[in-house]
Amino acid sequence: MPSLRHEAFLELFRNRPALAAELLRDALGVEVPAYAEARAESAELTQVVPTEYRADLVVQLWEDTPRFAIVVEVQLSPDEEKRYTWPVYLTHLRARWRCPTVLLVVAPDGPVARWGGQPMELGHPGFVLRPCVAGPDRIPVITRPEQAREAVELAVLSAMAHGQGEKGAAIAGAVLPGLVGVDDERARFYFDLVVSSLNDAARTALEALMRSGTYEYQSEFARRYLAQGRQEGRQEGRQEGRQEGRQEGRQEGEVIALLKVLEARGLQVDAQARQRIASCTDLEQLERWLLKALSVQSVRELFEPA
């Protein structure tokens, strides 16, 4: 049975079928014909023989008639059976729709991507299937909100593929303001996917930014989620018996978040640096340090001018 993570990847393509064509064209350099519409079609490939094959997802590119078909397969682990079924998917759809057909394997894990890209010798001379694989080295790293607004699903895919890396929080920070115009249900789903893909350091930084007063989100969903986060933060503060004012509480939270990010990345914070961070009362400066903490190679770099 497919896992929830497997289904989450597929949901991005169901919500935006053109994502499959864009990955092939922009990330993998595959020539894709001009089309007016991209459709997610039935993935059941039933033949005359009593055997049922089911691809993960099939995307059809239309221009009055089917111009191009893409079989989308999400692979989170190797599965040798696929090396026998993938050729069936392609030849069956090609015969059914009388158009070129391509296999797109989405594999966010590097070793799985290398496995999926191995050529398949089918036995007939010259008949070799070389899957088009969107691995972590091919899925773009999206860190600007304007990029996320143009292709929200691609931005979420970027977070799911790269959220464990040093740019995880930057990607997540781009996705949130990119949720403008996305309905609440889908926005919450995408946000949960992004946050669950982050490492501890990136998640800590993102949560601190959500609770800050200077990082403004532009969608109604994000504003409500932000208000919820602030309320939870205030409740946590009261439960812990904190009596400081709101300003002091925010400053303390930023300091704790910054130190946690540095420690999670294995960077040594000496007494002098710890004192400089703890004594800083400029919230904007603390936020700038927090963002830099995700990519610097030493604590000394944190304090260097941008």
C-alpha cells in the first residue's frame, strides 16, 4: 500500500498536472511540445489479458488532441518489479493515445534516483528504456517568494526534496508568502508538507519567524496560522511561569531559537558569542542572525557584515 508521503508527492501533480511537463522541460531538458491544457488522467492500464497495471499518475498534454503523455512514478525506495512494469505503461499508453509517451520518475532520495535512472535492456536490439529521473540534484531549490507564487506546487516539491538541507528554512520561508490565492484546505496541506520535511534547525528557525512581528505573511491562511502560533506561544510562556513583558518574551524566544539552530548545526558557541547574542535587544538583528545561522560555517561568520 502506498505511504502517506508517496501520496503527498502525487497530490502535487494531481493539483497541478503541468508540473510534470515543467519538470521534464526545465529540470531534465526533455523537449515537450506546445500544449493548451495538462490533464491528470486515469492511471489504470487494463489490457485484454487478465492482468491489471496501475501507474502512479498519468498526465496528458492536449492541443485539440493528445499531444504528449507523461507517466509519473514516485519512488521512495527501489522496487525491481518496476523495471518490468514501466515499459508496459509506456507502450500501452502510446498505443492507446497514439502520441509520444515519457516516463518521469520522481525520486527525492539520491541513491533511489540513481537506481531509477539505470537503463533497462528489453532484449530487442536497440530497445533500451532510460527513465527520466527528477532526483534531488534536478529538483530546483526555490528560496524566493516570487518563485513560489508562480509555481506553488513546485515550491512545495522543492521543500520536500531539500528540506533537510541547510536551505530548508529559506525554502519554507518562500513557500508561506507564496500561498497567496491558494484555498485554505490546500494551503494547510502544503504547509504541513513543508514543515514535516524540515530538519530540526530549519523548523526551529521557521517557528521563530512565524512568532516574530516583523515577518509578514501575505495570505489569509498564513495570517490566521501566524495568529494561532502567537497565541500558542503566549500560552506556553504563561505555562512556564514567565512574567516578562511581551517585548522581553519575544527577545528571549529569538535568542533561544538562534542558539538552538547553531547547536543543531554543530557550531560551537563560545561564551563571548553567547553573551553577545543573549544581550542583543534588537529583534530585527536577532532575526537576521537567525536566518544567517542556517548557512554560515562558523559562529564568527554570523556577526560579519552582510
